[in-house]
Amino acid sequence: MADRHNRDLDRKPGPLPLPLNSKTVDSHAHLELIHNSEPDSPLIRASLDEAESVGIDRVVQVGYSAEQSIWSVKCAEAFIGRVLAAVALHPNEAPVVDDLEKDLKVIENLASHPRVRAIGETGLDFFRTPSELQDKQKYSFRRHIKIAKDNKKALVIHDRDAHRAVLDLLIEEGAPTNTIFHCFSGDTQMARECIENNYFLSFAGTVTFKNAPELRAAAALVPIELLLVETDSPFLCPMPNRGSLNTPAQIPNTLRVIADVRGVSADYLAQAISENSERIFGSFK
């Protein structure tokens, strides 16, 4: 993720959207990649304050390595009521770390922390990981599933070009009660299979892109009780600010598109997503 991070840091944030009237949650953000700062820094607080000014008053901070998972926990400790943590080895990180077992042990130890409410992002990525490393990636995914179940935490899945493999592995291992497809990228057929298994689908800025009619169709299909919204910031800034540095404050732009395709008000959807988030992750306090 480092190269991608460097490219995104060269960008500037987009203009703030109109505020929502109902407070809601960014279910997946990488705050450390927005500022490259300490977890309790004024820069992080400023991003959270900016998000709150447009109705996003809670954020799930997601780890992608042992080091960044530790950062995520510290951030959640520093911002009680506003931030919760998810911890994991990203599927592109796991096959190439120096000592996978050592890093998995870090995740196991963090999983019991009271501010950690999910294990993620983990999963499979056949786009960036070559075939000779995919067995190691699957092994890491299986271990993360076990950690989530052992600690009764939600599972946050990264799935890129690996839809069938992810779904099959979840069946083999048995999915945790709360399983979330972060930045859902499948079609309506995959969405239906996820719905049948009571998996949550979280939609990012990609659902607003002009070339994503299948994502909007999926977003319209998902029962509201299985729906989440996220930024995956600093990546995937939604329209009309596509190409800008993404931040949690951009959630209203994504949420309003989803509300439009579902034929509901943005405030109704924001409240429902807030309730879903608290049901999955627990109280942010």
C-alpha cells in the first residue's frame, strides 16, 4: 500500500459536501494514511472535527499491517466516542512480511483489546498478489477468520478479483456472525449470495462513479439492515470530487447516491447505517 499511499498524499482534499441532518458512521478509513502522523495528533483530530461538521461523528480506523494495527488501537484509545479500531494484515501484506507468524501473533494479541471491534482488513486479492503467493494469502485469511471468531469480533474483508475464492473460503471456515465485505465490488449475483448468508455490504466512493451501474444496482438490492457506507480514505474519493484526497468528511456524497438509488432520504439512510454500525461494532463510547 505504500506506493499507493505516496500517490494519494500528493492530492488535495475535495470541497466539503452539504451536511447530513442525521449523524452516521464511516465504517472503514485509514486515518494514518491521510496525515502520516501520530495517532493522537491534532491533524487526526482536525479530520475528525471536519467529518463531524458534515454529520460523520464516528469512524472505524482500519489496520493493514502489524505496525498500523497498533497505530489504529492507539488512535481509538485517543478518541473515545469517535473512533474504534479494526486490526489485521492486509492480504497484500501478509504474503510478503518477514515473519508472518510473528505478525499474526501481534494481531491475535490486539484482538482482545476493548477498543478493537473488528478483524480486518483481511481477505484475498488476486489482482496484486501473484499466484505463487496466493496459498500464503489464503492461510493468513483463514487465521484471521479464526481470530475474529475466537474473540467474537466482526470480520472486515478485502476482496479484489477473488470473489468466488473468498465466498468459498468463508463457507469452508464458517464466517463470523458479523462479516463485512468492505468496498463491495461484486455484481448483483454476488450481492444476492452475500445477502443469503447475512453478510454486510459496505459501499465506498466507487458506487458514485459513472462506470459503476452494477454497484448501484447492488446497493439498491441490499436489505437496509445489511448496508454500510465507507470512505476507504484516503482512497476512492466519491463524485463529484473523484481524484481528490479522500477523507471521512466525504461520506455524505456517497451516502446520497445510495439513498437516491434506493428511493429513500439521505437522513433515513444515515440513521439506518448508524444503527447498523453500532449493532456490528458496539458503542463508540
